[in-house]
Amino acid sequence: MNQELDLQQLYKSALRIRLVESMIADKYAEGNMRCPVHLSIGQEIPSAIFQQVVKPGDTAISTHRAHAHYLAMGGNLPKMIAEIYGKATGCSKGRGGSMHLIDLEKGFLGSSAIVGNSIPVGVGVGLAKQLNKEDAVSFIFLGDGAIEEGSFYESANFAVVHKLPVVFIVENNLYSVYTGLSPRQPEDRSICALAKAIGLNCDVTNDSDFVGTYSKLASLTKNTRDGNGPSLIEINTYRKLEHCGPNDDDHLGYRPIHELEGLKERDLLQAIKESLSLSTHDYELMESEIWSEIDSAFSFAESSPFPTYEQVIGGVYAN
Amino acid sequence: MQTNSASEILRVLDRNLKENPKFLISGLGVADPKGVFGTTLGLSEKYGVQRVLETPTSENAMTGVGVGLAISGFRPLMVHQRLDFFILAMDQLVNSAAKWHFMFGGQSSVPITIRLITGRGWGQGPTHSQNLHSWFAHIPGLKVVMPSFASEVASLLQASINDPNPVIFIEDRWIHNQQVDVVDPRIDKPIELGKAHVCTSGTQITVVSSGYMSIESLKAVNYLNGIGISVELIDLRTIKPLDMQTILMSVEKTKNLLVVDSSNEIASFGKEIIANTLMKSDTQLLSRPSLVSLPDVPEPTSHGVIGQYRVSAVKIAQSILRTLAIPDPADLIEALTPLKEDVPDASFTGPF
């Protein structure tokens, strides 16, 4: 590997995602963010590691749970918050909401609410990169649920046939909404084994293994970048909150107690912190910088105007 | 010298591949020995398999790939040899292609053309002959083009390719062999999407049709003209955008309306036109507006009954006469019924 994981940067990126999502959760009850929000608390690490692998010129496309991916690509924070508030200054001018984020300047091409929907679009972007002979990769974020969609198989197959510069990043959080893996996928067949059978270069990792996850993602990406065909990394992770919304949903009982205790109480941010040798002052400074960025993003969103109805109805077709 | 619609489509694709390095075509069969009914024949040899791209049998993902290409600066054209297979791609059509421009605040758009070929007759049956243009017209963000005549197919296809939005281009299989003179001045004359064409000017009744139905309608109109009945035939060219203005102006003159639609009647586009006319026109009609379309029944395969099921010149002429309260001439059926009702012309012998 030509580079090593920067743990301090990893901590800062993951903390930023955590704090942005926490602020959304805290303020959700005020009733001004009136759209579904799928928060990434507990799933910060895959995005924070991805941030150290992605290069200028690369692009990413994502899912309904897109906040962390958008932020990791450098997506504009005030515009994301304004979008969740339904404001004209939002990254999609208030027409998309939390599930439809975009920042073209940063190569974040979009996120889509239908499971599996953005996968083939990302593969098409990869084909464009190949046709343009760009030295760049199209990253596609998806979850374990999307593996069950036909669009995943169709897209992966096509990407393999054409050796496209595409990297699939699968965040396996074990649940599709409230349904666990066992009724959805055979227990003795891993996502990675399925991907390998399709012809993807593949590896599997746990997000708690920071160095391992980084080195696997970096190595697969390099291989793809070098023209050796598409890759898939399966990153085992866990969401802390409910599928959609600002609270937990433990009262529903769909996640077994032992799992909740074992996985939910894990704090990967704390784990990174323990391996860093920063002073309390350093941490306070880092946090206060992030908080001031978040505060100003929320002020921007709250004080921005709504789009006009004329702007919305005039926006269906390109001219 | 004559050419036909299939050759016209081939000519337009060839020209775009030649002139625009960002234009490419994809679909199952675009580089095969039959070349999608001859409409892509020879293009892969000429422009390479990267720009004339054979695809896996993956309609949904390949539509998404087209969206990905389109948002990356390419101008893809996709083709499906039967519209019915494209039903597998509804997620990418409706949730991606049609929405992308709108839901990302207009920052990104999807200039993609999707050619869908509709089967008709020769035993195409329930799953190879569906006319689903009404579905597509229902989706905000799409445009829907239905070419009829060989003289206009090139211009309509070029306008669809030039459009910065997703365009559904529906080719009834039976338009492919329609003939036109190669020096016809209408060929390549630019057509703006959303402008209907008044094929015949008339005073007694307005007939509105689209796609292959306009060819059948024209047969009926010509026959009726021979017995002194004056019909204004409007070929829509595009059902979305819809040129209501041309329809309303015509109805104001004729005060009678018949819509000919190749779709099944329930929630059909034909009813959209009738409803629009009634809602937007102050004209006092002389008769109830009427519709010729398919019943709420899938297409039967048997060639023994297809003539009764399908809309043809006979049914159109009879409906016009009924609307005008004129009895059918004795020779109507004989004059307008083809020798075989399940083929476009005698040269068609299947099997595809």
C-alpha cells in the first residue's frame, strides 16, 4: 500500500458525520425537517475510511441512507441541511430531500430512494469513464438489501463483462428496514461469495477493523483503477438508530437483545480515540470546529427561503 | 427511388454516430446479423462495438446504465425489439430517467432516447404486442413520440435525439415498411416535438390519431373522401407534449370528434384527448365524441380473430360514418379490408 490510514483524520471525519446526524436527530422533533431521514449513526466508519481512498475525478452515487457518503465526498454541508429543510438553497433546491442529495462539484452524482436504483446508474457512469479513458473510479454505495435486487446482479454482470472502473461498497448492517438477513439470504452464502461468483474482485471486512478495512478498500480500488475490472467490498457495520427517523426502535423487538448489547453499545469513535495520543484540548478544539460548522449550516438552512411553486412546476424538463 | 421507415431510422442513427462522438446506441441485437429489423444494420462494423453496444438481457440495469451515461455527457439511444420487454425497466425509466432532472434541482439531465418497437399481428399475442403509450404519457418528465409516416420518421427521431430529456420513441412494427421517395422534401425537415400534423384538411369531422393508427386512418379518410365526406385527419406525432391547440381549432371547425387510439380503452390516451376537448372547448359539438380503441382484453394470438380485435381502416371508416349518422356504403368492407388482416402488406411473412 502506498499510503497508510490516517487515524486522526478518520476520527475527525467519523466524528463530523456523527455530530451532523446527531444534530438532525436532536432537531427533528421541532418539525421543520419534514421528510424521511435515514441516519448513519453507527455506520460512520465505512464512509470515513472511503474518504481516504477516493481521489479527485472519482465519483460516487448512493442510496436513501446517503448523508455520510455525501459528507465523505466533501458535499456541501449547509446545502445538505437546507435540502432536508425543504429550502430553495438546498443541494436539490428542495425537490429531493434527505434521500436525493447531489454535489456535482465534488463528484457526488446523486442518491436515490429506491433500493438498488442507483446501482446501474453508477455502472453507466463507470462506462462513461471507460469510454472517456479517464483515470477515475465510479463508487457505488449500497446495502445488504440491494444485493437482493435484480438491478445489482444485472449491473454487476455488465460491469464484469466490460471490466468497468466501478467499486461497489456494500454496507452490511444486517437489516432491510426491520427484516433481518435470515429470511432474505441463505445463511451459508456470503455476499462476497456471491459477488465473486459473478466475477467481481471481492473482499469482506468489519468496520471495527479500521486498518484492515482501509487496506482492503484501498487495494481493491487500486486494482480497479489499474484496469483490472470492478470490485466489491462488503463492510460489516451496524446502525444505532431506527431504520428511518431520529429515535431508536428497540421497543419493536426485531433486533435480538444480545445483538443490540453487543453491537449497538460498541463505540468505534471511542475506540479510535483510545489509539490516538491527542490531548483533551485537541479534542475540544476539533469538536468545537465541527460544531461551529454545523451551527452555521443549520442557521443557513433555517433562514433560507422555500422554493416557489412556480420554480417547482417549471423544473420538470430540461431546455 | 423509394426508401422505407426502417431505412430512414438507420440513416439517422448512422448520421448521429458519424457527427456526434458522444452519441451511442445500445440494446440486445444492435450488432446482430438482423440489426433490429434492419434499423442498426452495419453500424457496429462501421463505428465499433463500444458505440454500437450489444447488451446483456438486462433491460432494467441497461436503462440505468443509459442514465449514467447521459448524466456523464453522453447521448445514448437504446432500443428494445419489443416494447413488452421494456416493462422490466420501469424502475429505471420512472424513478431514474424521468425524475433525475427534477429531483436534483435541474443540475443534471438525462438526454436519452428509448426506441420501443410494438408488435402487431402475425400471432404476436398477449405479451408481444402491447400498446402502452398511455402509461408513459402519465409520467411527468418523459416525452412520448409516435411516428407514423416514412416522410417524417427521420425528423421525429432526430428531434428525439436532440431533446435534452428522456424521450420514448414508439415504433409500431408495421410502420417499418412504409415507403417514401428519397427526394421527398419532407424528409429531414425539422419537426418540433409537440406539434401535430394536419394530414388532410376537412370540414365534417376531426379524426385524431397517432403512430400506425394514422396510416389506417388515412386509408379510411381517403375512401370516405371518394364518396364526398370531408374529414380533417390530425396525426399527433407526439402524445407528450400534446398539441391540444391544433385539435381544438379543428374541432371548432368540424364540430365532430373521433379519436383513434391503438391502446386498450380503459384509462387510454384517447380518452385523455376527448376529456381535454370537452374541458377546454366552448364548441357545441354536433355529436358525442367517440373513440376507436382496443377492448379491455389482451391481444389474442389466433389469426382467425385478430381482424376483429384490432383497429383497422374498416372500423375507423364505420365509426366516422356512425358519428356523422351516415349509413355504411355497400362496398365499404370490401374496399377497406386487406387480403390478410394479420400482416402490414403481402411482403410480410414473419416470423418475428
